[in-house]
Amino acid sequence: MEFVAIAAVVVGLFLLQNKLYKTYAFKNLEYSCTLSTNECYEGDEIELVEEIVNKKWLPLPWLKAEITTSRWLSFAGAQSGVTDSTRFVPSFFSVKGYSKVTRRWKVKCLKRGEFGIEQVVLITTDLLGYSNLSRPGGGGARVLVLPRAIESDAL
């Protein structure tokens, strides 16, 4: 009889935490993704700043931000995937309740043109990894990469 009671409590706690995360995981959670400048030269290194603010008591032990950007923006130290014209950069966080996390990426502008953060998708899970939850994050940061000036000695 004790085993049945313990099993019922464990199942109840599992369902409760699952419901809590499904309901409150993205409530009072702010994500921003900005570039340090909006204009630079080809070959310059700029900075991308990701900021997550959790304004609730519920911690997010596993949060992933999947950044979609141009392949001509190279992220230093990132395990990014590149397709024909797109780069996917995963960014993993662990955010406590009532806390703020800031991450800075070094980004090298490889080619001239206008590039930016096309889309960000935030993905999280409950404590046991049973249910995956996702929502779109903030994107839209842009940078205009100008051609490198020719040295007068080269002319």
C-alpha cells in the first residue's frame, strides 16, 4: 500500500511540475539580441549581445536560443551550422529565478552587404526534459557592412 501511495505522489509531482513549466516557462521572460553597431567595414569584428531576463521565481535550467542569421556573419567560438545562405547558431543558457544573463559574441563580417539576425527561436523544457516548449524570440538587429577602403599606396 505504501508503494502505491509513493508512486501516486511521484506521478502527481511530475504532472505538477510539467503543468507549471507549460504554463509559466515563458511568462515574464525577456530576450533581446542586439549588435554593437549598425555600420562597419568588411573584415571588421563587431559584437552581438544576447540578454535574457527572468522576472519570475521559476528557474529555467535549460534554455536554448537558436539564432538564424546570414552565413557572412562568422561567430567566433560557436558550433554553428551553415546552409546555402543561412547560419544557425545555438546558444544555451541556465537561468535562475529573478536573474539576468548576458552573453557577448564576437562576430566577424566576412562580406559586404546588409546582414542581420533574421529569427530567434527560444526552446526550453521542464525539469525532467519530458516536454519541449518553444516560442519566437526577438530578432531584427541589422548591420550594414561596407567595402574595405583601398589604400592610396596600392593605387
